[in-house]
Amino acid sequence: MDLLRSNLSRVRIPEPTNRIFKQECCVSFETPLLNIFIYIYIYISYAAGIFFDEFQRSEGGLFVDMTTFLAFGKDYVGWNYEKTGNPVYLHIKQTRKVVPEDRPLKKPTLLAIGVEGGFDNNEPEYEENHNIVILPDYVTLPFPSVELPEKVRLAVDAIIMAEGAERKEQLAAWIAADKKQVSAYAISLPQIDNGVVIPPSRWKCAKCDKKDNLWLNLTDGMILCGRKNWDGTGGNNHAIEHYKETSYPLAVKLGTITADLEAAGIQKGKKLDAGSDVFSYPEDDSVVDPLLAQHLAFFGIDFSALQKTEMTTAERELDQNTNYDWNRIQESGQDVEPIFGPGYTGLVNLGNSCYMAATMQVVFSTWSFISRFYINQSLKMAFEMAPADPTVDLNMQLTKLAHGMLSGKYSVPALENDDKANAVTSTSNDALEFFLHFLDQVERVNGGKPALDPSRSFKFGIEERILCPSGKVGFNRRLDYILSLNIPLDEATNKEELEAFSKLKAEKTSEGKDLSSDEIVRPRVPLEACLANFSAPEEIQDYYSTALKAKTTALKTAGLTSFPDYLVLHMRKFVLEEGWVPKKLDVYIDVPDIIDISYMRSKGLQPGEELLPDDVPEAEVESNMPLANEDIVSQLVSMGFNYLHCQKAAINSSNAGVEEAMNWLLSHMDDPDIDAPVSQGAHGNEVVDQLKVDTLLSFGFQEEIARKALKASGGDIEKATDWIFNNPDASVSSDMDTSTSSSKPTPDDTELPDGGGKYKLFGIVSHMGTSTHCGHYVAHILKDGRWAIFNDSKVAVSVNLPKDMGYLYFFERLDS
């Protein structure tokens, strides 16, 4: 106790703003839970008549530094003491409670995992034990104890009561994703008195024969069908088409309206319309309409008398997740052999992290990342080099991840049957977008140190060659981590089967019958056709030639200036159909084990060729002008504002939304230049982030459109995507004019890895679901001469490799 009192100055009472770590070690994956193998060890030792006094120090648990509130496992807390000199720690140990096997499972009401109302992840309950430990001699004092100094008692109580930083961030993400916002259009929603009275049942779309998935527009009472899904199900897009024609913002899904709190699954104190599916088209999201009862009464609908007959969008999503049909990508139903040991460590799904798990499994199967963060860097070395808070140091955390995945320390056979399904959620992210962001961050923290930057092994140069009718040429050059490929369906090798399937589908449809899964035929497109499509000549209409001083048609070809150690091919399975409706291509890609892309190497300026002049066309000024989102403008105009003023409001609020534009407009009505024509503003001179351009390219957009959209939206990817959807006729020719100047700075690829064009397939990341932002990701990796499936925490030998269903394909250069 005297030793503790002599170190009281090193004990802090945490404040609300402090991040407290108590679920996981900062430099390893140790937790407060006592390892089950310790109990086996105790049993064997006791049976043999052996017991060790040192067991208190070897039994595990976490040590929370009571100065910094960082947590460390038993093997690493000594490192922290050596580095900081902080001697006082709260030792947290957890032992598992015995829970009855017949404990009933609760039906989830929230699209989340491991939180109240979410999916039951079958996490066991634990008993927690605490002690005060003073280093370096591991002097231990029990807690609670009235003999402890008050400062220590207050500090420990605050740590125990606080939500752990790790858990707090995860929980906040779930709650934010699930929470509906009150619509900005609800309070002042216009309603047209056109005599429409909605019947209590037997609804039908006003423009087709659809009798389900119907939406009531709350302004004019029109009943119309919902959006068409990527697979052809759903509605016929009549409700959204009506919005585009009228700008009437809110609609409610018929059959979901109820004031029955129990039927709606609503807790006391929540809004009565929470069980109804209200959608805001301008906000492009499900929203809360606090005046829903009043808006329904306008059309003769008694809110209190309605009964729920259809699933809301969120409930349908939840139901699909609860009853997800595992398919060939997961090799479900196969008798797979689990694999354990170094390099075969699974990653637990946090509920929305499968895209990260699948990507990182492949990345940390490459020699560049293995050598950088595992072989050539120990955990202690990384910890000593890290700042005071190692949790914010990327190199430290990647070293922690590498040692966790590759050492085999956490790869052990399950001690009990784990049938927990991997959840599929709408709060996931795109694996490609994460991969690009991850490599960009690795490059940033290792900037200026090529030898320490493993991201360079994925990097290569792309050169686009523009041939003008004048015979002169220009070049666009950029660096990239991925080769994004269109899928030419017209190159399918099974056209006869597809024609027969099309006839069968038409017959079944006319008879009102559904196709069985074994009757469906999908196009089979060779990977070679996708690669050839990338390199194929492409005509550019309305290209401004600096040699001819006029617009003309130019020819563009593309090639690689270097061949990386690891080549990542992205298959553009997500495309936009007519009406800008997203669709996932249901297609197989025939991928060989070995590919040769030697023919794709660019040749640069050839002897006798002449570069295009560097003159800047006048059209460039127009192309750099920020553009207003016409949807925002039209809504403001409908409120009585001047069209020019509305344009300026949308531009100066970065097309963020109607509310933001209106706020800007109301505060700038008296500006002296409010009536001046729209001129080039700040956005026109912005340098567009190439990483953001690459992200939009991965969605299937043209590079020129992507650049223009990012300029118009202030560099925000989500707003840029909305801008593209809302400006389908935007011209891109003028942007193309400015990108071909031969004198512009070009990315330096001289120090990048390079070699031959032969590659071997070693990794596949596959996706299931209707969108890259929902569904589930799985990785297959070639290791030790065999393919293994990495499905979150489950790792097994692959039995039926779904090689033709990949979203990202990873190849290793054979001479690297």
C-alpha cells in the first residue's frame, strides 16, 4: 500500500473525453478473457501435483495503464513500463459464465450485431475480476478494497463504468447507420386538393398492373410502383419517375402504415410513424414524417385504423439477412476441412467488416506486406517506434495485425461448435474502395521511404494515347493500384445457351411460372476479352484538337507503362441501366490460372510521331466552371426563388442539398453581385484528388465525367456520384481537351516495380448481394499449393473454387 501511495501522482481519474481501452491489447489481440488453455494447464498441473507460484502473472487478462488508459496483454505490459515508466495498472480478468444451451434466441429488430435489438452473436457472458498491479515487480492489491486511496478507487470505478473506446466506436457506427432523420420536407409539405380519396385496400399502380411494392405520393395522392431491382424484381420505377416529373418529395409505402406499436415493433416514446416506410426522393433515404397522420388524413386515410400488411424496406433487408441463402461463393453445403496455423487465422466479423477481412487476408498473403510488417519488424520494435498512443499509429497497428494473422498464435481449433452465420448488412463498404484507401494510407505514412512502402508492389502506370486526325498524338498518364475492366457481354462464349434460356424465360413468364435456380443460364465471358476491351481503340467524339483548332473525332488507346509485382483486376459488375438504375451483372468470368499481358505495355511516343501543341482551348474555361445540381435548383425555383439565385445557392453550397442551398440563399440575398451571371468560382481551380477519381472509375463512370463531378461537388465522392446521376447529359469533351497536353506534369513511374507480363492467380475476393455497399465478401487464396476459403473467422480448404464469380482478382508476376 505504501508503494501504491508513493506512485499516486502517476494515477489519473479519467475524464469523459478520454479514450479508455479495456477490450483488447494495443499491440496484440490479447483480451481480458482468460485463455481456456490456461484452465487445461491448471488441471493437468494439479493432477500431477504441480502448482506454480508464478501463475498469477501468467494467467492472462489485460493491464490498463492508469495514466494513459491504454491496455496491454501480460506479455506486453512490461514493454509499456520500460517505455513510459508508468507503474500502476488495473488488471482486468474475465471468466466465462455457464449459460443454459436452451437459452431462447431473440428475433432481431435492428440491422446490427451484438447490440441491443440486433443479431444475437451468441457471445457468452463473463464474470469480471479486478486487481491493482504495480510494476516492475507485479505487486498485486485486490479491488475493491476500502484500504485503497480514494483517488485509485475513483479512477478504477470510472474505468470500469466507461464504455470501452473500441466498443463505443463500433456501437456508434451501428446506431448512426440505423437512425432515421426527420425529413426536411415534412413540415411544409404541399398537398394538392384534387379530390383523391384512397381506398382502404385493393391498391394498384396507376401506370401498370403492379399490386405490391406500391407507394403513395403524399403531395398528390398518386399510387405508383417502386424501383426495379437489379435482378428484375420489385416495381417498374413509376414512383421515382413521377417524382422526377413533379418534384413531389415524399411517399409512403402502402401496407406498411400502422399505428399499432406492437405490430410495428416500436418501443414506447418513439414516433408513431416509425413503423411506416416513408421515403424522401430528394434526400434519397428513408425518413421520419412527424405529420404522417395529418398527411394521410388529407386523402381520407384513418392512420389509427390501418393494419400492417407489407414489410418495410428495412424489415425486408433484415429478413433477407436473417434468412440469407448462402451460395457457391461460400461453398455452403460442402464438407470443408478447417485449416489452422500460421497464415490461416480468421478475422471475426464485427457485423459490417467482411469487406475489410476479405481484402486484408489477400493483402497479407503478399510477400511485400509479409516481409514489411512481420518478418522484418517485431511487435516490440514497432511499439518502441510508435508515438505515445500506439492505437493511432498505422504502422504499429498493421504490425499488430500481421503478427496476429501470420504467427498462428490466434489460429486454433474451435473448442465448441460455432454455427453462427456471418451477417450480411447494408452498412458494409465496397472492398475495392477500401483496398484503394488502404494502400493510399500505407503510401502516405511511408512517403519518401520506398524501401519501407509495400503498397508500391501494387502500383503501376497507365498511359492513354490520343491520336488526332492531324496525325499528331497526345498522352494522359496516371498511376494506379488496380486495373478496372468492363465486361463485354457481347463476347460471351455460350450465346446459344443464352438464346435458349431467353426463350424459356419468356415462356415461363407468359405462363406465370418462376424459373428454378438450376434452369438459369448466365453469360460466360473470358477474362481475355475484358483485358482486350481495356486496350481496344475507342473513339472520342467532340474532341478539341489543339493542332486543328477545332473539335473533331480522336482515337484513344490505353496501355501499361510498368507491370507491378501484384496485379489487381477489378471486374465492373455494377453498371447503370437506362434511367440511371444501378444493376449488378449476373455473369461468370472465365479466369485462367496464368495470364500474359505483355501485349498491353504502352510504347510512348514513337519515331516520326509529333506531339499535339500545348495550346489551351477556350472551352477549358467553361469546363472548369462549377455546375449546379438542377434537382436542387428546380426545388428552390418551385418555392418562388429566382432561377439564377438558385443556381448560385446550389454551387456555393457544393450541391449538398436543398436545405443547405436555401440557407446560403437566404443569407446572401443582399449580395451586390447576386444578379451577376454565374462565373468561375473556387471549385474551378481545385486540384482533383486522383484517388477519388479512381474510386468513381471503379463504379464504372468515365474518368472525364468523374473529374467534372468532383469539381462540381467540392471533391466529395458521394455528392459527385449524385451529381453524375442528376446530370446524365453532362458533356465531357471539354475536359478531355485539357488532359492531353504533352507538357503537363506526368506521374513518375521510373522507380516502380517492373518486369515481364506473365502473372499467376493467387487470390480472389468475391461479393454476394445487390450492391457493393451491402451483402457479403469472401476471399479465396492459393497457399501452400492449395486453395483456401477465408470467410471471416472461418478458414478451410476450398472444395469447389468459385473462380468465375470474383469481384477482385489478385495476380502475382511470375518473375517478381
